[in-house]
Amino acid sequence: MTRATDADEQRTVETLGAAVREARKRLGLSVQALSEKAGVSFGLVSQLERGLGNPSLQSLQRLAGALGIPVTQLLDEPAVPLAVVTRAKRHVMPVAADAPPHQRAERELLTPRGESMLQLIRSTLPPGFTNEASPFRHIGTETVTVESGVLVVCQSDRRVELQAGDTVTYGCSAPHWWANGHDGETVVLGAVTPFER
């Protein structure tokens, strides 16, 4: 029993290390640059990338923040070459328990959870939804297509209103937010890559 637990822990550290290394290289950072940006030691990053060590949750949060990704993404298994996500197996992203009903957007990840190079997310926005008060900002490029309803997309000082069938693409390093632009649900498909266009 102990041996299996040790093996599981080792696999988890190896998965973490591989995810950190991949994200660091994608951003063009050296191990030293990442350690400075995250405020953790060079040794911690170096060991982790080699599948060694036992980093604290705080260290993982700092690394994820420096890499511009959620901590959970560091823990996901790498995606396989051909991966099917059936409708029943879609990962539904959590919503804050105290969020009011008009802020409870349902976000379904259509790509495998371990996929870091491309994410396809289907979002159902309730009437009145807006995240203007807390815009997103991260490294990457996003393309959004409206399936139904009306979507308002703002990036910095630019604002567009999209109807069903319309698509917008924008860099994510500038602050951006969405709002449901009509009185029914709005459904959108959004694809995100970690590369700026």
C-alpha cells in the first residue's frame, strides 16, 4: 500500500515538473527567470522539472501565477494524441458558490483537461451576465464564435457586439471582458491558445 502511494506521489511530481517545464519553455523563460518571476528558489524549479522534490501549495500557486495558468492545469495529465471528450464527459468549470444567478455562466471544457496548447470552451451566459468588474488578462490568443444570442466583447478601449454566427479574435495580454448583450441566454464557443498573434 505504501509503495503504491509513493508511486502515485512520484507520478504527480513528474506531471507537475513536465507541465512547469513545458509552460516555461513556451514563454521563453529560463529556469532562473521563472524562479525570479515566481519568487521561488532556482533549486525548487530545477528539482521540480526533473520530477524531484515536494513543493508546497504556495510555491505551486506562485509558479502557476508566473506562468499565467491555473494551478489545476499543472496537475492535469498530458493530453494524448487522439482524445475524445464525449458530451457526458465534458469538464464543467466551477462557479463561485456565492456568485449571484446572473453571474453563473456555465463553462464546459470541450478539449481534454490536460491539453495546454489549445482549449475549446462552450459558455452559456445567463441574462445580465458581465465580468466587466473583473476583466481577464493572460498570455494567449482567443477566438470566440457566438452560437446564439448576443455577446459584447471589450478589449482595452475597443468594444464589439456580436450576433449569432459572428466571430472575434483578440490578444489576451490586454484586459478583456464579456457581457450578455440581450435578455435571453447567450451561448458562445471560445478557443484559446497560449500564443499571442
